[in-house]
Amino acid sequence: MSETDSSATSPVWRRASVALLRWFDTGQDVVVDATQADRVDWLRVIPFIGLHLACLAVFVVGVSWFAIAVAIALYALRMFAITGFYHRYFSHKAFRTSRPVQFAFAVLGAASVQRGPLWWAAHHRHHHRHADTEHDIHSPRHGFWRSHMTWFLTPRGFGTNHDAIKDLTRFPELRLLDRFDILVPALLAVGLYWLGDTLQSQAPALGTNGPQLLVWGFFVSTIVLFHITVTINSLAHRWGSRRFATRDDSRNNWLLALLTFGEGWHNNHHHFPGSARQGFTWWEIDLTYYALRFLSWFGLVWDLKSVPPALRKPTAAALRAS
Ligand SMILES: [Zn+2]
Ligand SMILES: [Zn+2]
């Protein structure tokens, strides 16, 4: 990401065409006006707003059990790809896996419309280095909405610091996926429409069709997945208890842990980020860890790192957030 002042004087048509290009190719050089780096770039936000508005189409396409089941299945699969791989693997290297499995889950993660694995990991590593300081781009100390979503809608949030992810950029397939990150969700949307359309004629008893499966399976599932995922940046640094006196505001929150498949044990995670397991006790349910254990039985992942017993001891009495 380079920084100049030239974009401040660019005509709207030019900024719009650059924004359009970046929707499809995030490798386009980002020219950032230093004074605008933390302001929401509304031209780039249009697809994000569109994803939300598209959910309103549920009132047009109706609903079926099949469409709900597909929406839930895609939520679960993509949530696991984000928590297990974008987070615990790409960002923290909490276990090892093969190159094909790494790529397969990178593709599934990209289907979540949360950008590519390189962008995600670079920003997340930055979060851990600067958690809740002035340099943390999505600390709730900058405000709820900034931490929840407007941070990545800014020119600063758009860029990827490749120096932070040198261990990942050596894989050309990951660089390609990251650059054209919109391709996977676009294919998922088209595939869902095709599936619904096919089922309408081949299995009419399911009561679904192309537009219905597109709206529930893609738009609704993706938007719910997105807002639940980012509660870890916004709410899990505000609401919950603190077992460890970490230097940040991270909290353990059982409800967020259930919804995000284990990520809600966020104070645990900031205490020892390298662990594949974020629930440190038997009652701290961590679905992502259970799924990783399951994959390890088949040799798909291995060397799951755990917390050294000495580091599990609470360093501070649990504080209840107000
Ligand atoms: Zn955090
Ligand atoms: Zn982390």
C-alpha cells in the first residue's frame, strides 16, 4: 500500500473506476491519501451494503426447510474454515497440515466474503501485536462500529502488509486466491442458484428454487456469519470475564464461544495465542478444536499445539464486565 496525496484531487469517475477494479482484483495498487486512510471508502463499500440489502429478498423468495438447512450448513462449514484455518492455522500456526488441505480450507474461508487468507492473517497478527493500543485498527477503544466493521471499509483496512505474512506469501496459490478473493463467493452464489433451479424441477417436494437458495444459502448465511465472526473484535474485547491479566481488554464469553465455535474464549486466546484449543477447561466448549481433533484422526491435520499446564493458571480474578 503506498501513500500519496494525489487521490484527494481525483475526479469521482476515476475513483469509482479504481474501486470497481479493486472489487475484482485486490492486487491493484492502493493509493491512499494519508489524511483519508481511516475514513470509510464509500465507493468500495457498495457491494457490502448490497449484500445486506439482498437479505431483504427473503420476503420475495419465501422459505423452505431445505433452504434453511443449506444456510445453516454453509454457516457451519465456513465458520470452521475461518476459525480453524484463517485464524488458528494461517494467523497463528497452531497446528500443521498438508499443502492441499491448506488450500482447500483457504478456498472455503474465501467463500465467507471475508477477503483472502493473506489479508485476514496479516491484519490479525497486527491485532495481536498491538491489541487495544492506538495502533490496533479494530480495537473497541476506537468505538463499537469501528471495531465491528468500519475498520476494514477504510483505505488502511483494505491493504495487506505482506511483511507480516512472509511464511504464507511463498505459496503462489494463496497469493492468487487472495488477489481474486471475490471469485470464490461469486462461484458459490452461482452454484447455489443452479442447485436450487435444478432441484425445483428434479425434486419439487423440497419446495425450493434458484432465487430462494441464493438468498438463504448465500446472502443470509454470509451476513449472519460475518456479523457473528466480527463480534470477536467488538464484543469479545468488551463483554465477559477475564481469567488472565493480559495487556489488552480481551474477555471470555460463553455465548460468543458457542456462536463462533470456540473463538469467544478470547481472553484465553490472547493469553496464549499459539494454542489450537481456545477452551482451556473441559466445560469451555470449543467446537473448532473438536473438529480439528476429528480431522487429525484422519491425518489431515497434525501437531495440534496445546497450552502448557503452567500457563493455564489464572493470573487474575475473573472480572465481570458491566
Ligand atoms: Zn482480540
Ligand atoms: Zn488470534
